[in-house]
Amino acid sequence: MKADETTMTDYGVATEPGTVRFERILPGPIERIWEYLTDSTKRGTWLATGEMDLRIGGRVEHVFRNSDLTRDDDPPPAKYADVADQMSMQGTITAYDPPRLLAYTWGQTSGEVTFELTPSADKVLLVLTHRRLPNRNEMLSVAGGWHTHLGILADRLAGREPERFWSKIERLEAEYDRLL
């Protein structure tokens, strides 16, 4: 199956109230995936740029430029119009065990995100868990957002052009509204 095909197994799963979990098999090696999580330039190709002080208690900065992630994108949905060009967020690293585990707070009020990497031959299992989401609307936004961003990461790692960001996230948020 191609990474850009969406099946039920591609969707994040609510594992408990306020928690959504995603699993993706990515082309390795594990050190390559770790760089896409921790290096600002590489992370900026699929999620956000920004410096990370790579230690427990270290500061994490994300500078999102979602309108720049994919080519020939649609305009952002109205609910994202004010943050489409750029949005910044800070967090604090809560777990750090390179190249297998990275966790940090997601802004001031949107919980914590954990990345777990497990190598298997020439592939890497990425498990992303976003915990302590404060409400359903935030959970839907985060689920659609992670699904979209992880799709871009998988495409970038495979050398493919990713699907347009704004049209995909809008579609996925509606799907997650029915699924979660």
C-alpha cells in the first residue's frame, strides 16, 4: 500500500479521553527518522522549524508555516486563516532517549506529544501519542493535523510530492469528527 492511501488503519485511535495515537511504518534507518524529529530544517519540511534544547527540561520551539509545506495548496479553511502564514509554539522536553524516544509539552494547554521509534530491518515504526488534550474540538484538530503532517513526513521520506496540506487537513478533520 502506498503511504498516501488512507485506510482505517492509517487513522489515529483514541486510546482514552483526551489521547490520540498514530502508528506509521517509515523507511529507515532510525537515525534518519530521529533527524526528521529533532533537526529544525528537516522537521520544517513536514511539521515546523524551530530550535530544540535536546535534554529533559530543554525548550522546544515550533514555528509553523503550514501554507509553505506543500505546493499549489488551497487557501486555508477560515478557522486557520489567522495562523496560516506563521504560528509559533513553545514546549518543554519531558522524555529524551535518542534515537528511540522524544516527548515534550505541546504549547501551554494542549497536552504532551510522545514520539517512539522502533527499528525493524530497513523500516522504522513511529508511534506518536498526543495526551491530555483539553476538549473534543482540540482532539479533532490535533488528530487531523497529525494525520496530515505524518502523511507529509512519509511522502518526504519516500521522495514523493505530498498531497496539498489545507485540503487534506480539512477533509481529515471532518472524518475524525465522525470517527472519534
